[in-house]
Amino acid sequence: MLRLAGLLLCVASFLSTSSLGASAGPRLDNDKLYRYSYSAEVGLNRLTGSTRGNTGFRISSDVDISLIWRNPEIQDEQLLRLQISNVEVESVGKRSRKNNIFHGSSAESILGKVRLEALQRPFMVLWKMGKIRSLYAHKAEPSTIKNLKRGVASMLMMQLKSGKMSEADASGKCLVEYKATKDHVIRTKHLDTCKTQEMGFTTQSPVLGISGKSTSETVITLENGIIKSADVEETHILSINARHKAATKVLSRQSLMLKKIEVGPTEAAGKDVASVVKSLDDKLMSVGVMVEKVKTKCKGCPNLMDTWKAVRSQLEPGSLSKAEAPRSFLTLLHSLRKASKSEILTVLRNCSKTVLPQLVDAVTSAQTPSSLSAILEFLNFSKKEGLVLQERFLYACGFASHPTETMLQSLLDLSQGQIGSTEIKESIVIIMGALLRKLCLKGACELPTVLKVKEMLLAGPDSTQMESEVQMYLLALKNALLPEGVPILAKYAESEVGAFSTIAITALQRYDPQLIIPEVKKTLNRIYHQNKRIYEKNVRAAAADLIMSSNPSYMEVKNLLLSIGHLPHEMNKYMLSKVQDILRFEMPACKLVRQVMKDMVSHNYDRFSKTGSSSAFSGFMARTADVTCTYNLDILYSGSGVLRRSNMNIYGQGNNALLHGLQVTIEAQGLESLIAATPDEGEEELESFAGMSALLFDVQLRPVTFFKGYSDLMSKMFSMSGDPISVVKGLILLTDHSQVIPLQSGLRASAEFQGGLAIDISGGMEFSLWYRESKTSVNNRGALVVIGNVTVDTDFVSAGVEVGFETEATLDFITTVQFSEYPFLVCMQMDKTTFPFRETVSKQEKLPSGQTFSSKRSRDQLVPGSEFPLHQENSNMCKKVFEQAW
């Protein structure tokens, strides 16, 4: 029995000892001073650049660490004294003496006497179980110096057992994983989980946005329980999704190496940390472990007016198709984001009329409280005279990369105030729908203003009897894409007004197919098959398109195929072409279509041999490793040969996301009287009308009317100059990403990625009664510049790298119809001109003395133009058209 009790006591003693050893943290011995060599470096480069070519700097020093106080009750709670000495600052890259701005400079000449003294002033760290619980430094020290001290202290973060936990160091509060062996600890930080004190913003579209990849690993070697060495390697890669080759890399390294152990100060007496710290230095205060914001003053940097004077000539209307325009736009944008309201108003009030619209684009795109307040004060919405400027402001709001509740509230206030132009009122409501969607995508759908606008838009179509206002609300719902809007749009899809039906159905086409519930599909089938009443051809065609793209059932597809042959002549051809396009381009419905076509009743020569000029065709514009760009062209004619609807779409797909880059729709009706032709069934009473609607980067814009009514048509015909009508023109901020990357070393990397687009989309229709010919055109001109900049800017040295690319392009879509004889001839052309493409990378370093190093490299190429292929029937028809013209 005694033996058993003795055995149990031994086991209990062993277990308690093991438990104690497992829970114990690293400890320093009292009366000893541990002298380490320390270095922290940061290197910036493009992703594929070698480390030898990095731009950046290295700070090296000695660090003395000693135990000042140990909690008598908790032995693992220790107060450590740290002091930095023998500081040196040098370039991180291998560079010749001529290009090395650090050569011959001392730490004092770079840091300044005050900063160097502050850096070398002792500070204290409360170290418990290997974790930094508090850091004590002089509060008056510069933020950069306190951050560097936080970086040194972060090297002590460790634990002696494996596991995961959330902990804070200089770079933020992150999930950290430890793998520990006897004398070896690996600390891996999951940087995607880090919570920092500075929040940035980014473009919501993944296709146009920025991707990031970050890693951080610390390897710690122990000797007799003391840190012998610690090495940190941290990388941050930021790349532009549209072109991943345009990427930057931040490489941050730290090293702590034990040099020797000497006799150190004696341990101080005291009951708690606060009293001990105060007794040693009453100026020391707890300043937190995570890095704090650093406000750097740019000496000699141009103010807003200086920047404006330098770039305004590149923003003249005639320069908008050149890359200089978006490049100048981005330069101005950065300056605007730092400017006050009064500075912005001064520039607005002293701007020429020709450049003012472009300035309005830039001020609105800045999206700061000062810029929004300034532009709202500058514009007077109660007057008609400023229509162009007002619309440019609204479009820039619609394209906003990170809209706020304040911006939406401003538009709501405008919509409820006095507005001089009906068109502007319509644009305000339509753009509010776009802002509503962007805010909901950000998770801000429950904000008070968002809820107000949501309620207004959902109730809008039923709150008015005016056709123009109903269309306005339907277009706003098309932008908002609210799930609650689906039943409302389905209701208006069956409207007796063709314009309501078309808008409602095209709005439903933008929804996720999962939201097109069976009740909505029944509505669409009723419209297409005209179960209740007769609909216009373009309405029926839109309904068929939506049925096919919304996970159709076997019977739905079969009924659509069985209808071919029983439709108006040109619609037969359109539906046949649509089915063939689904099969050729392997769209989601193609498998089901092939299954239905096994039935000879659905698929036979009589049904699939219908002739006509209407068509539907999809193709690839570009296929790269990063983005796939596709287009489709749908053309529907009336039985008399007059254009009914022309619809061009361009999509970008990348990063597992789809972007509706462009949609230009030209619609015409009631033009048969011009050529003494008979209107199609259900279209006998339609008013003469032609107009154009554009959707740009997922934002529906206010449609443009070419003419409405017979008298307006005749006056336009006799006064028509053939010049296209502008649909949208201006500068758009496509990519907008701002981020501060706090490094474990205590340094901060600021990343700014912006993409500017100068665009001019116009369209027109021409009729020649003499030659019995009509021509519609959609002209797209644009210049794109994307720039990514990463800078490490302290108040004593700065280094940065910039990558970017730019291009200028033209895309024209022209449709020519000759209806002098039947069957009439239709020729469609979609041309892309040869365009330049340039990639650039630049690096820079700068010291307070004014010494700078900079380098820049670029690569230019010409991308050959082409005419995008359409179906063979179109090619044959174009030959006949141009033979006759010749």
C-alpha cells in the first residue's frame, strides 16, 4: 500500500513538473545585459525584379536588452529595458557609388540629431510568457521613432509550445501559428487576418481591382532558453487583376543576433509595473504595441493650383483620346485628395469652360468630404445652363469606387430640391440606384439613407402616371439590382407600354439567374408566346434571351424552338441565329438545346432554314492569362428592313468575376412610313422614335433620344449633319485601391493603385430616302492608364517603386442597311484600329538633404488592328453592299 502511495506521489510530482515546464515562458537572467546586433530593411521592386535591383534602405544597430524587474508572483512577467546604439542607415540595393545616395552619409545627417537621440533613448517592454504586453516610451518622441522601437520589440514575440493564437505586434493584431521544438521556434503570421489601425479602400469589381498576397515568417533559435537569433522575412505582393505582370513586391527583413552577454544592471524593486517604470523614468508612458500613423510633410511638393496649371492643357477635349489625359487625371486626383474645400473651389472658379467638365470629373472622383462639399457648392442644379457639368458630376458619382452614405444623401437631397432640367432629375434617380448597389455590396445596406432610397425606388414606378418618370425608376432599379425589385420588374415586363417592358426585362437580365424564380419565368413565357396579348418584337426577343440565360427547363427550350417558323419573318431569323450562337459559343444552355434538338419535330430543315437579315453573334475580343474579353452583337429588323434594335455588349471576365464593361443599344420604331412599308403585327400604332441607351462598367446611364414623333423625325432628317451624338464623354476612375501596410519592422508601406480612363462614346443614325439606305454607328474612343505605386515614406528617408501600363484604342461598330430591294442588304462592321501599348517601371529614393536616386524603364509595342469576325452571311452581304457602293 505504501509502495502504491509512493508511486502515485511520484506520478503527481512528475505531472505537475511537466505542466509547469509546458506553461513557462522564456526568461532573462537578472544582473545580465544581452547585447544583440539588429537590422531592419525594406526593399521595393516589381514582382519579377531581382533583390539586387531593389530600392529601399537598411537600418542597422546594436540593441542592449536587460531585465529591470520581475513580478515576484508571476515569474514569467518581466520588465525589460532596451536601448538602441551605433545606428547606421544604408541602401538595400547593390548600387554604384555614383548612384548610392547613402554613401558618405552618417546616421545623424540622415535622421537628424533630435531623431537619432530619441531612437537611442532607452525604452521598456513588459514581456509576459514571451508576448509583448506593453511598450513604454516618451510620448513626445516622433511617431517614426516609436514605430521603429515597436519593430525591435516585436522581435521578442515567441512561445515555447506549438499552437495558434491571436496576438498583436507592430504590424497589427493577427492570427499567429507557432511550431516549436527544443531550441527552434517558427512563428508564421497569417497576414490576411490582421486588424490594423488604418483602413483603406479598394475597387469593388474584382476584374478591375487589385489582388494581394502576403507572407510573414520568423525563425527563432534558442540557447539555454535565451534568444540566440531571430530572423524575419515578410513579403507583400500587389498585382493589377487586369494584368498581373504589373505588380509590386515589398520585401521586409529583420535580424536579431546575440553578440555577447555582459554584466547588467541590478533588478529594481517594486510591486507593480507602473510604479517601477515611473521610478526609473517618469516620462515613460505606455504607447501601445501596434504602429501609429505617421504624418509626413512633403517639402517642395506642388499645391493643387500648381498641379492644375501643369496638367490642364492635357485635359482639353481634343486630348481625351490620348494617354496624357488619364495620366494627368490621376496626377490631379492625388492632389485633390489632399486639398481643402477652399482650394478646390478656387480651382473650379478659375477654370476655362472647355476644361471644366474634365475638372468636374476629377473633383467628384476624388471622393473626399472636401471635394464632395466643394462640387455641390459649385454646381447649381436649379438652373438649366449647367446641364453638361451636372451630368458629368452624376456620372462620376455612379462610377465612384468607394461611395459613402454622404454621397447618396447628397443625391437624395438634390432629387427632393428644385432641379432646372428634367434630364438631370432622371439622371440623379438613375445614379442613386447605382450608388445603392455599391453600398449594399460593401455591407452597408442597412444604413438609414440606403433604406430611404431603397424604399423610394421600390415604390417609384407605381407612384407616378408619367411615362418618363416610370422609365426613370425602372432604370434606377436596373442599377440597384435589389432582390425585392424582381417582382416589380416582372410586373412591368407585361406592361402595355413597350419601353417599360424592354427596360424591365433587360433589368432582369442583369440579376443572378437564381433570382429568376418560376413565377418570373412564367411571365417571360407569357410575353414571348403572347398568351395574353400581342407584344412588340424587341420585347419578345428580350424575353427569349432571358429565358435562355436563366437555367431554362427542357420544355421551355423546346417551346422556343417550336415557335421558330410561326414568328414574324425577321424574328424567325433572329431566334434561329440566337440558338445557333448558343451552340457555337457553348453558352450554359447549349447542352439542353442539343438535347431538345434530338427531337426531329423541334429540329428540322423547314424550321432551321429560315432566311432574313436579323442576327445574333458572340465572339472573343481578347484572351490573355488574366482577362477574357467577349462581345456579342444582336440585330433585330422589322419586316420592312428598318432597324428595330441593335444591341452590342462587351464583357470582361477575370479573377472569377464578370464585368459588364459596355452595352450600347440603339432602338428605332415607327419608321415604316418613310419607305411606305407595312408595320409588323402589334406595331401599327407605334410613334416614330429612335434612341440610344448605354450601360458602362455595370452602371446604366440615362438614355439619349435621337428623335421622337413624326414632326421631330422630319425636322431632324432635313437638318441632320451626319455627326454622331455623344452618349457619354469624360474621365472615369476605373481602378482605385489605397492601402497602408504596417510592417513588423515598424515601417509603413503605402500602396496606391489607380486606373484612369478617358472615354468618348457616341452614336448616330442616318437615313437616305433617295438612296433608300440607313446607317447606324457606335463609336468608342478611349485611353487607359493604370499606375501602381508603393512607397515607404518616413520623415527622414523615402523609397518607392511604380509600375504601370497605358494604351489608346478605338472601336467602331457600323451597320449599313440598303432597302431598295427585297431581300434588303445588311452589312455589320466591328473594327479595332492598331493601338500602342506601353509598360513602365520606375524606382526612387530620397533623403532630407535633397539627394535623390531615380530610374525608369519602359517597353513599347504596337498591337495590330483587326475587324472582328461575324457570321459568314454577314461577310457575304458586306461584299454586295460595297460592290454596289463602288
